[in-house]
Amino acid sequence: MTNKHINKLKSDSIQSEEDFLRYKRLIDLDNEDAKYDTQKWIAIGISFSFIFYPILVLLMGYVNIDTRALVDIAPSYFLAGSGIISIFYGAEAYKSKNKNNN
């Protein structure tokens, strides 16, 4: 629970258990939304880096800078990034499938 939520909890003067559970559910939804946004931005950042990595290697080669180190780590970089993206989208598909079945 963040300070924002604690202050709101104190100022609302929750009267019953039902009010508390409703407020707790709202906090959980807010946290879930923030988690989803973070995961989404990580996947987007990795996707953009997949586009700019080869461009960086080509530009460095054009300016006669040694690119062996970047070329050597490319397979590991793309494999790790692909794994992160596939896990993100796989988890989203799994969640939506389970949500539709309920």
C-alpha cells in the first residue's frame, strides 16, 4: 500500500468491512494496472532496441569503428530479448483466455 492509499484510507473513514474490501480491491486493480503498464513498456523498449541494434552496427561499420564486440553478442542479445517479449505476450494471452473461460 502506498502513502497515497494510506492517506486516502485514513481520510475516507471507512465504516465497514465491505468498504474496506471494496477499497482493497481498488488498490489491487491499481497495482495490477501499474504492473501491466511496466511490462508493456519493457516489451516496447526491447522491440525498439531490436530495430536500432542492427542500425547501430551498420552505422559503426560505416564510420570505421570496430563492431566485432557488438556482432559477437548479437545472438545472445536477440535470444534474450525474444524470450522476454514471448513471455510477456504469452502471459497476456493466457490471462485473457482464463478471463474468458470464467
